Amino acid sequence: MEAAERFAAGASNGEVAKDLRVSVRSVQRWYRTWQDTGPEGLRSVGPVSTPKPSNALFMVLEVELAKGAVAHGWPDQTWTLARIKTLIGRRFHKSLSLSGISQMLRRHGWSHQVPARRAVERDDAAVAS
């Protein structure tokens, strides 16, 4: 909105870019928008990032995760972020980043688990005593 005020005052694109510490190209784009739609055209319309998956989508995903990884074609029951990403792509035709999937799972109370590895030679009787 400060750029709109500067445009109205007759400032050059270079001056606006320098004062607002942005590229001249961005200021040129803003100027064209300001000319076409006025100052209201420069208002933010929200983040450009993809929206978070809805709660309804997550509820369906939970049902799919509960079926287990084997039911979805993997050789073991381990759910990895990459496998969950593939499942989301197959089931919902959406693409999420691995960090986005991790955040979504944490937001809904899921935590990552590291499977315990036991030695084949383990003597359970000796461990119990």
C-alpha cells in the first residue's frame, strides 16, 4: 500500500524499489496493477502456498493408514513419510511435501516411531532376570 501512495505522488519505479528494498521488476508489476485496478488491486489476497489438507481429508487418510502399509502394496507394515506421500497421491490426487505431511501428522496427534531392532541371538530369559 505504501507503493500505491508513492505511485500517486509521482515517484519513479527505481525510487520505490530502492526505498522498499524490492526488485524494480516487482515494482513495475505493482505499478501496472495499480494503473489497472487502483490501490485496492495491490491488497494481499493471502499466501501463495498450497492450503493445508482439510480435516475431512485427514479423517479419510487415517482410515487408510489404519488398514496398514501391506494393504496398500508395501512389503512390510512400516509407514514412512515417502509412503504416506505416495498414498496421498494415489488416493486423493494431491501432492504434499514430506515436511508438510510430517506437520499435518503432528497437528493431528501422530508421532514418528522408530521400530525397535532386536538381535536374533537375544536370550529373553537372560534379559528378564
